[in-house]
Amino acid sequence: MQIFRRSDTSPLAEWWRTVDKGLIAAALMLLGAGMMLSLAAGPAAASKLKLDDPFYFVYRQAAFAIAAVGVLLGSSLLSPVWVRRLSLGLFIVCFFLMAGLLVFGHEAKGATRWIRMWGTTFQPSEIIKPAIVVLTAWLLAQRDRFPAGPWAPIAFAFYAVTVGLLLLQPDVGQSVLLTVAFVIVFFVAGLPWLWATGFAVGGAGLGAGLYHLLPHVRKRVDAFLFPSENDTFQIDRARAAIERGGLFGVGPGEGTVKRSLPDAHTDFVFSVAGEEFGLFLLVLIAILFAVIAIKGIMDASRQPDVYQRAAGVGLYAIFGLQAAVNMSVNLSLIPPKGMTLPLVSSGGSSLLGSALTLGLALALTRKQPESTLYHLRHK
């Protein structure tokens, strides 16, 4: 059944014919899983916070899920040129908001990452991540047109100031994720060996410095490396919940981990899924993330334009890596990072940031006629 006639050349018809509808379906399935898990973990989270409405987080998740669908579909409609323009605008706004966090930010659990507004909180770093990936890819792509320009140093400066603000919050997990995405974009765009060596040495030095300078980083790493000598309550409870769930889970609403972990509806929602719905749901969620990341990176790697190729690979990579980090933490495979599961965990900033990341990636990897590609390369 055709939704649009072949003769229809409207922007919406062209979008429908060129966008990867399979990846959109996978993203909507993840949003659906997030709503289901919000029903499972939301009331327990509301009870722990002594909220009057036990379904506060459920209604909140539904509202942001609807907004995330709008962001996902709306951003996927953009042309590569408008992807870059939107990313620049978002970067500027979020950069100043992140700088403002040092003055008027909302502190929680020893970190200042949020701005409190209109009765809720907003985390600018969730939006700046896809923006910096796109800007880095575009800057590096300019080397083909203007070889004499200092494009790589400019891109590195954008990255450095962004990571600097993240570390001041502090948010080490997002800093590491953004650094990996930055290196991936550099690699796809053609990373010189000198830069590769610099990244390797600098990354090792930064990691060692953070371990010695930030007590919470040292505590988490030590707890992972020497569990018998440190407090590993959250990791142990998360892993035990998944083991208790078995193949098909203990049943909706019957789980206990959501009552014992403070972040069960956000960072540890994967464990809630494993306990109540079993390994079956965990494998399904992992497959959906793998399909989006792998299929998306393959589509992006075939783009003839350097900017679209590097930005697309970087965006799909950062989406998949964040999911892998969250699931690995829940399975006790890596130290805790305080990172949400994209499109699934509760949290408005996380949902909107994940939807924006995926929407921009879909826009950059849409099938384009050769005439359009030629036009875009010369804008």
C-alpha cells in the first residue's frame, strides 16, 4: 500500500521515500518499552520521593515520549545543510547554558548538571552531544575544500571547551562518551597519525588524572576492581535482579529492585526489565539497539559526502555506545557511569537528546538523488 503517489514531490513524500523506516520503527519500539518499564518502576520511584501521585513519572514519561517522537521525526526531515545549521544553534545555546550551570545550576548527588525550570529539570549536555558531533564532522570535511584552513585545531577547540565544561559539573561518563565519538568522527574523516598518537597519550593522561583528582571516580573504579573491599550494593542488586528474572521474569509489578535502588527508573531500568520481564525482553532491547547502531553506521559509511559520512557514523556510534555502557553497568561488566538507556530510561532531557541524535543521523543518511548530493556539496 502506497501512502504517497510517485508523482508527489512534496517534502513529506520525499522524506517518506528516502528515510529508513525500519530504524524509525525500532526507535518507536524502544520508546514503547520505556513506557512499559515506566509503569513498572515509576510508582516505586514516586513512593520513595513521597510524591502524592504514584503515576507522576508515568505521565511525565508519556509526555516526553510524545515530544521525543516529534523531535525524532521533525529532525529527520531536515536536509544535511539544515542539520548543520540547527546543530550550530543548539551548540551555542547549550554551551552558554552549561557555562551558566557553574552559577545557577541545580545540584543533585554531588553534581551540577541540571537547570531547574518550569517545575522540571533540563540537562544541556544531552543536547550538546549530537550538536558537537555534527559540527566536528562539518569542520573536518572543510579540509577537502579549503586545505589550508586550521579545521582540525578549530574542531578540537570546540571539543575541548565542551569537555572542560562537562568535567566541571563533573560528568566524567558523558566526557568519555563524547571523547570516543569525537575520535570516531576524526577517524572517519581521515585522522592523521600525529593526532591519533596525541589522542592516545592525552586520553591515558586524562584518565589517570581524573582517577587521582576526583574521589567519586576513584571510588567507582576501585569498587569495580576490588569488589570485596568496597561498597558494591547498587551493582550487586542490579545484577541479582537480572539473575532472579530468569528467562521470562517474575511478572509485571512483582520485582523488588525498583524499591531498593534510588535510580531504578533511570540508570538501572535495564535491571527492572530483566527482573520483571526476563532475559527475553533484555535480548529484544539489545537487538533493537544493535540494529539501529550497526545498520545506521553501515548506511552512514556509504555516504559519498565526507561531512554526512563522518557525522552519521558519529551520531549512530554515540547512540549505540551509550546504550552499551548502560547495559554493561547493569550487568556489572564495567564501573557505574550514571548514564541513561537511550529512549528507554525515564528523564526528559535523555529522551529528547536521544531522539535528536537519532533524528539527525536519519536525516544525514536518507537516500538522496545525485542532483541533490551535488547541490549539497557546493552549498
